[in-house]
Amino acid sequence: MSLLKTSLHALHLELGARMVPFAGYEMPVQYPLGVLKEHQHTRAQAGLFDVSHMGQVLLEGEAAAEALETLVPVDIIDLPSGMQRYALLTDDNGGILDDLMVANLGDCLYLVVNAACKEADLAHLEKHLGDRCQVLPQFDRALLALQGPAAAAVLARLAPEVAEMTFMQVRRVKLLDQPCIVSRSGYTGEDGYEISVPSAAAEALARRLLAEPEVEAIGLGARDSLRLEAGLCLYGHDMDAGTTPVMANLGWALSKVRREGNGRAGGFPGAERIFAEQRDGVSRKRVGLLVQERVPVREGAELVDANGASIGRVTSGGFGPTLGAPVAMGYVDSAFAALDTELFAVVRGKQVPVKVAKTPFVPQRYYRG
């Protein structure tokens, strides 16, 4: 099957990107700067990421918020205009079908879903919500992420009003005279923005941002190391339909009003199982892992206890350039999930010591005003 291309494909090639298949697209994994320097540049100044492979959807109609609440354990009805919220699509067994961002634009809801899930998500939304609101995929829009401590200063040169936005605020903004949807959020643990722009205007906007002295093009490699240091889950790796929000340690994403015993409790797929797990606990849990030797521990590595008994598996792992050490996340039997529990990851037949640790591994620097 031939790979899809984003509207910035030609620009990536011009910039010398190394392209790889990712979620059905040909995407830049790194540029000549290299993953390590791209990571460090984003932490120090500003990185520009092409995330146009993600899915963008509008839900229109008076019942949109009420309708979406039947699919997610999140407060959408009371989501203020101009704000967005992290959400999870759950199935009837409480498993996670996808994680997504939901924004209230005042006259509609704006959703950003994962690239590998977008067709299934769209079908799911149309099947369950199509008779209550309009489900409108935005195939003609690209998505850029400008991330790092200089992001606000850079984007404010094009639209001064973005500087006053705080973390998780969203608004319609004109950039280079193009209608954009800008949210102050991202997937790096840094301050920054995600920018939905008409596909035909994406290259001009990307070139304009890259012309700023603080900005470098950043590929998927550094995006992954940044999100791992920030302790952020990657769908299909750190969670999937076989894991519930409680197992994935995402209980914070279940809005208070939707929890057991509260005003709009339940009413979403898998609610009874999720409530039971919140009451009674789970057999396995996602944890952060600090690797005690300078050995990279990758996805798939088995986790064992001091006796060599298998107690879990690594779901994400790599070197953390800012931390200066290897880090990982994975699932362990709940008896081994306490902070500072000492375990071992099996790497090429050798037991590498790891310790259960708090995430994020590197402090998040979102701008809260």
C-alpha cells in the first residue's frame, strides 16, 4: 500500500529529512540536525513539528456536547468556550479506543485524534453520534505544532493575541491571513501551540515560522523522546483497547462530575468496569521506570522481579537527552507498582536494574499564566 503524504512533504525533503513510514504516512523522523540536537533545541528555544497525519473533526449541532459525553468519561457539557480538554474514547469493556483532544470553539466542538485511529474513530463517532450532531472530518486541514520556551514570542509576531492564551486555551486566529485554530498545548511537556491551518496554506506558514531565528524543524524521533521525558502516553504502545484508564494511570482524565456517585456519573461505555476498578484496584498498572545503568531499555523488554519472575513489560523506552539517562514506561503487576520498587528489565538476555519512578521525568513547563 502506498504511503500518504502531508502537505509539507516536499518541504521535508527540501530540508533534508529522513523519511519513514508512520501511521500510513511518509513522515520525517529527523533532519540533518539529528534527534539529540532537535530534542535539545525544542527544550531551549522552539521546534516546529508537522503533525498533519493526525485526524481533525468538527462536531456541529446543539446536542454535540451532550452526544459526545455518551462516548467519553469526560465533562464536555460544561467545557467552557475557548477551552480544550484531554479525553478518552472507551469501549464497552472499559478499554481505550483512542485518546484525543476536545475543544469548545463556541459554535462547535473541535477534536484532534490519533493518526492510526482516525478512520476507526470517525466511523465510531458517525455510528454513535451521527443522528444527534454533524460529524465533519476536516480532510483539508494540516496541523503544525510549535513547541518550546520561545514558541509564544515567535507566534506572537504573527498574531499578538496568542501571547495572552494560557495552557489548554483555544481560539480562532488569523495567521498570514488564513483562518487557523490555535490551541496552547502540545505533546512535548513544553509550552507551545498546535495550529490547525488550511492544507493549501500550511507550507507558507511553516516556511514563515522556520524563518524565525529561534525555530528549527523537528522530526518524530525527538517528538518521541520529548513526550517520553514528559511521561505522556503514546496510543497503541502505552495504552490500547486492552487497557482501561485505571490501568493506564489516567484516572485524572476522568472528570469528577462523570465519576461514580456524582452528578452525571457513568453513561459512557465501560463505566461499570472502570468504576469497579477505581473502587477495587487493578491487577496491573502503568508506571514510570528510571533505568539504573546507561543501557537503553526499549518497548517489549520483559520486566522481572529479584527472583527473575516475569511481572510486566516495557511499552515505551529510550534515552532521555534532558535527563541524561535512559527512561521507560511499562505495565507491572500492581504489587510492584509502588514508587522506588526495584525491578529488572531483560535486555538481550541481561538483567538491567530499573526503579519505579514518578512521571514526568522532566518537569512540564506549560504556561498557566
